[in-house]
Amino acid sequence: MKGVVIVVNFPDPILNLPEADIPLKGIRAFLSQGQNHQIIFMEFSEDVDLPEHSHESQWGVVLEGEIELVINGIKNRFKKGERYFIPKGVMHSGKIFAGYADITFFDQKDRYGIKK
């Protein structure tokens, strides 16, 4: 993807996964699709504000950089090596900072589609 700064050197098995269609700027994301879940490997080259929303449960581990999440009204900042969990239906918002990368598990088989 032209103009995107690579922040993590994901190995070829990850890079060979289909790209996830996630409507955020500056993202590069790869989708591993399970029968009842999705795992997304993503990295951001720009700061992104996440509007408040909810969905099925989500668990993530930060590989690089930082993310600020407001989960059920409580603000947290997660850095490299830290993990976060957002329970099903809980409202959350946040800010992703340029250079951020993570692996995120969604307990939802159709959270994101494949980029065409």
C-alpha cells in the first residue's frame, strides 16, 4: 500500500493472509478467518480517533506503539506487550497512535470483510 509506513515486520504467513477491509485511515490489516471468530493483524501509520461503538467481545495484544481506549467510561493506555479486553456490548472509543501494531481477536465471524 503506497504511503503506508510499515511498523512491524509481520512474517510471510501473515502477509499472505487476505487484507481486511477496515474503514480507518493509515491502516494495513490482515485477516485470519475462523468459523466463529476473526483474528486481525494490524498496523497504523497515522493517528486515528475511534468513535464510540460496541460489538462482540474483543481481545488484543499490543505489538508496537500505544493505544488509548475508553472502555465503559474508563480511560486506559496500553503499550507494547500489554493486553486489553472489551466485553461484548460494552461501549468503547479511543485513539490509536501512529506506529501502533497489534493482534486482535474478535469473537465475531463477520466483524470485517476482505478488501477487494
